[in-house]
Amino acid sequence: MSAALGLKAKPIATEPADDDSDISALINRLTAEVNQIAVDKTKSIQQITNQMKMLALNALIESSRAGAQGAGFAVVAQEVRGVGQQVETIARELETQLTKRTGDLVASIDRMSQRSRGERMVDLSLNAIELIDRNLYERTCDVRWWATDSAVVDCAASPSAAAVSHASQRLGVILGAYTVYLDLWLCDLDGNVIANGRADRFRVVGQNVAHTRWFRDAKGLRSGDDYVAGDVENQPLLGNAQVATYCASVRAGGQANGALAIHFDWEPQARAIVQGVRVGDGDKARVLLVDSNFRVIAASDGQGILSERISLSLNGQRSGFYQERTGTLVAFHATPGYETYRGLGWYGVIVCGA
């Protein structure tokens, strides 16, 4: 479980984003050309039939002048006129039907392209939430491991000045190797911070955190295998930084003597994930991670973090996509969890402009 497993992963790879749009554009162009050819040829046919009608009319006039001798010619002229009318009718029907069929084809291709785009965005949403899940699984392993460190266990059992100093030094060594954390706090059962790894930077020793949800939940842990995973929050004692806090109980002989809280440096790590999703430039996409209350906890544009709530139409689904009336495409995927980390009901979300 090395610090390199923080968020040092390569950007999420996907199929080329332009393939579907290129194919759709090609089909649209070819269909438009077919439509134009149909219109042009129909006009040509109509011009010819108009000439036939005019010739037939002139023939009728001449036959009427010829009297009885032109009667047979008049019949032929009438037939020519009727054939011209039929040809004109067929030409118009051809134009109407061909235009309708090509229009249906374009609409069908557009729907297929939109579906393909939506499914690709769902896959990218899943990739984003999976990457954060795997990362946070490592955090749950870290906190349970470090809670068994002898310096931490001894300090929780007997927080003498020497034990506190030794525990702080040990936590500082851990922080030096694991760069994804802001600080590590050792708390007693009353919620008092008795040691931390960056005492020179964060003067939190003596502060009481009994009111926090993560500490209250940590007091109820039944064994060293259990842990608490907190939602992202601004932590005032850490300069109001965005953190995700993980806790495990510190035990000696099976008895809990305190709790270890590790504060994951959320903002830069999450930003690396959402900005690493390879959406196409033409997608005008905003990549988000949102919590179970649809609060934005990471955004590729850096906007609305911990303050914006988005509206998701899930319709009872864990993943999917839909198009809003404005034409905006919204794709989402719920956290699948990873190994023993079940996730906190978060979602990966991608919002694409029209």
C-alpha cells in the first residue's frame, strides 16, 4: 500500500471520441447529396413533362384547325399529354418518398449516434468513480494498518509526554512517505486530539472532535477490522481544506483505547481524476463526482465544489444517460465499491452541452 497508489494513475483512456461524430457527419452529408440529386432530377423531369404538355397542346390546336383530317392526330396528342401528366406525378411522388426515407435515415443515425455518445459517457463516469473507489479502498487499509502501530497503541493506552512525542514522530514519518494526507490524528475516547503528525503546521493537540460524525461513528466500531469512511468536508482545524476522513479504533488486548483519524487531501487528488477523463473537445463536457445527496465534491471546471447540488433523474437506475429539454446530455454511474470498500453512494457524472 504505497503512496504511489494515491492518484498517480494515467488519464482514463477511451475510444477516440470523434469516430461516431465523423461517421454521422459522413452519412448526413451523403444523405443531403442524395436529397439534392433527387430534387434536381425531379425538376429536370418536370421541365421535360412541361415541354411535352406544351407540344401536346400545340398539336391539339393544329389538329382542330385541320378539322376531320386532324382527328387522328388529336388522339395522339391527348395520349402524349396524359403520359406527360403521369410522368410528372411519378416524379413528384419519387421526390416526396425519397426525401422522407432519407430524412428517416438521418433521424435514425442521429439517434444511434446519440445513444453511442451516451453509452460512452456512462463508461467514462464509471471509470471515474471506479478510480476514486480503488483509491479510497487504499485509505481504509492505511487507517486500519496504522492504528496497530505500536507507538500509536502505546500512546492511546498511556498518553504520557514521552509517548505523545514518540507517536507524533511516528505519524510524521508516515506522512513523509504518504503524500496524499494532510494530517493524522490520534484521539482519546473523549474526542481529544492527543497527537498528530504535523504538529508544526497544524496545532490541533488539545482540540476536541467529539462532535464530529466520523468520531462518533468510530467510537461504535466493534473490531480492528472495521473502519469509518467520512464524506468530503471542509475541515476548519486543517485550514478549511477539503478532506475525506477515515477512522479506525486503536486497540490493546481487544479493548478500544482511542481512535486514529487520517485526513485524505481530497481536492488535488479528486481534481486529478475528473480532469483526467478524456472526453472530446466537442463534447463540451463537465466531469463531476457527487455524493449521495448529489452535492458536487469534484468538478473538472473547479466550480461548485461542496456548494452546488445537481439534479439527477435516476429513475431507479444505478447507471444511464438522458437528454434534457435544453439538449444537454447527462450520463451517470453509481459507485460499485472496491474490495471491502462499499462506497458511500457517490456517483460519477458527466454533463455534456448541446
